[in-house]
Amino acid sequence: MFTVTKRLEVSASHQLKLDYPSKCQNLHGHNWIITVHARSEELDHNGMVIDFTIIKEKIHGRLDHRHINDVLGDINPTAENMAKWIADELGPKCFKVEVQESEGNTAIYERD
């Protein structure tokens, strides 16, 4: 089994939709640290699990300096939902995504 990891930093804003009062309902931003883990039993014809550039384009290119609510549409842009969205965007080779929105606050999505 081959595994690759790509770490990205994304500066973006979001505004959570919650059913309780919270300051996170206000527009605010983070310097997100996103770590993507992908694996495959076999390498592609280029000798890769997935090209690091593709991960950067699909994730950094779509999220950096953006309002995450606009990118995710109807999905509430929590760190948990962002982690799953990123994994889904990258496809089945992506088995784990970590989304750190601030020091000490990290959400992880892992496929079974």
C-alpha cells in the first residue's frame, strides 16, 4: 500500500449556521491547516498515488481567499463538514482529511 500526505494552508472566511447563539454565526476567518491523506495499492502510470499538484488545485485553488459558504453551497461549513467535502472532492483514494481551524481545534474525517 502506498500513502501520500499533502499539507495545505488556506486563508478563508466562513459563517456557521447554528441552532444556538454563538459568535461563530458571525462572519469570521481562519488560516486553516488542511492535511490530506491518500492511498492506493497500485501507482498510476506516472508512478503516483495522486499528484500533489492536483490536490493543491482542487482544494487550495477552490478555498483559498474565498468565503467557504459560497464554495460548499448548502453544506454548513463546519470543520467536520469541510473535511468530508474535501475527501469527496478528491475521490476514493483520499481516505483521511484533517482540518485545523485554529490551534487546538481540529476535525478529522476518515472513510471506513
